[in-house]
Amino acid sequence: MIFEVAHPISEIIEPEELLMSVDPNAHGYHLPVLLREVIEHLAPGPGKVMVDCTLGGGGHSEALLESGARVIGIDQDPDALAHAGQRLSSYGEMFTAVQASFHEIEDVLRSLGVDRVDGILADLGVSSYQLDTASRGFSFQRDGALDMRMSPSNPVTAATLVNTAAEEELARIFRDFGDEPASRRVAARIVRERVVTPFSHTLQLAETVASVIPKKSRIHPATRIFQALRIAVNREYEVLDAGLEAFTRVAAPGARVGLIAFHSGEDRRVKHYFKERAQEFTDRPEWPSPRPNPLYQYRLITSRPVIAGELEQRANPRSRSAKLRVAERLPKN
């Protein structure tokens, strides 16, 4: 079994994400982050068609609907679709929910008879609800099946990966997706342990990792390992790269495309994608003069990432590491 991994990403995990605790009494979806900023920069309104590519609890979609826009919500998670569908049922035909991954946006729109859209939002990463639900297997703070799938149709679970991947492959995933210094030692211990007892539960894996990595701070030793497995299981970087290309193809001229990232691995990809496509000309030392950029497709709306204000950060700790980038589709290319 081979899992494609990206080049090493040394800044993949932000401190806020590492320290984000799971509330044992919480079972709801997180508050939508940067809500005011999303509405301001995406500029929804009557007559516009907006796509919320990561529907979650429906908070962003509700604000888009309140502006008068039609909203198409996409999510892989049937629990999210059920929750948001009930929450937004009063909007009738103005809201449509579809189970899919956001990189499948073209197929979703085609099935609905929609050619182009006026705005796209993607709030990347795992939701608080998924973290808080033990049976989803994302959290090392409560016991549950070692799953970590955002979509139940994904044939690969974290248990599949941990119990079948080669030691070298596991070490590479832990290093490249989690920036884990002890990646080789953890992989070796997992391979030895699974021969005796296959891994099936989150606390089982967390305890094994903790036996290899001593706890030196408030950060649990298994934090980086769990994040790396989640990214590998859901192929998050591959999906993001494919999604950005798909967004460009379905965005109408003047459409705003916004993405919220929670760690630098995601944010770097979004930043580079928009930056490369917001340059009208490109230049190289060996060229006599700059040349038109064949990828010139966007105008940057946010030259720097938009971050949450102090009040939001105090009210919603998850917002501390959120970065919003927005670009506007040009009427060419």
C-alpha cells in the first residue's frame, strides 16, 4: 500500500492547533470562524450563487443565506449534512446540501444544472464536532475506533494505515505530515506492537506513542502523530490542490474564492496558488523582457491573510490559528 506524501513541511502544526483541547462535554459544531470577514470579502447578495465547500454546522452558510444569496453546501460527512440541513431548512430552495468532497465541486454543480458560481468558501481541516465525537477516531483524549475518516465511503481508516503500511512509509508520513522528530522510533514501535495486537482504538495508539515520546509540555506526545495520520487517511493536501484547480474552473468572472486554513501546510498551498495566478507577467533572468503569465487568473483581494480579532480569539480559541485568503476570478484564462 503506497500513500503519496508531499515534501517535508517543517511548520505544519501551529501552536494553537496543538494546544486546542477537546471539551469532554461538547458535542456540537464549532462556531464559524472569521464570519464577519468572510461575508465582507466574499460579498454575497441577492441573485448570487455561493458554494460553501465545507458545510460543517452550517454557520457560514447561514450568513451567506441571510445576505440573500442561494447557497450550495458540500460536505463529506453525513452527520454534518443532517445537522446543517435541519438548521437551514427554513431557507427552502435557496439552500441545497450535497454529500461530496469539495474537489468534486464540478460534478456537484453539473448535477444541479449550475455552470458557474459567484463565490466559493472552504474552511479547511477537521471540525470540532468530529474531534468531540469519540467514535470518529480523531481524538487521542477519549477512546474510540481508530478511524479518522471525514467520509464513511473512504476505504482507508487510520487503523488500516497503522496496521498495514510499511515501517518506512509510516515514518515518512509522521515526518512529512506531522513534523515529528521521533518519526522513525514511533514507526518502529508501532510495527513491533501490531504483530502482537493490531491497533484498533485511539487510546491504544496514543499510549503506544507516549511510551516512545516523553511528555515535555502541555502538548500530548501523540498530537503530531494523530494529525499526520488524519492528513494521510483523508489525502488532505491532494484534495486541496485538486480543489483549488476545480474552484478556478467553476468561478465566474468576478467571483470571490476564499479559503480558511489552520496550519501553514495548508496556508502555504493556498498562498502560492493565488500568488502564482495573480501575476499578469512573469520574468526570468535569461529573458529579454517579462512575458504574459498564462496562469493569470486572479486578483488578490487579501494581500495578507486575514486573522481573527482579539475579541473573537477570546470567544473562540479555534480562531487563533485561522487564516483567510481571498482572490477574485478575472474574466480571462
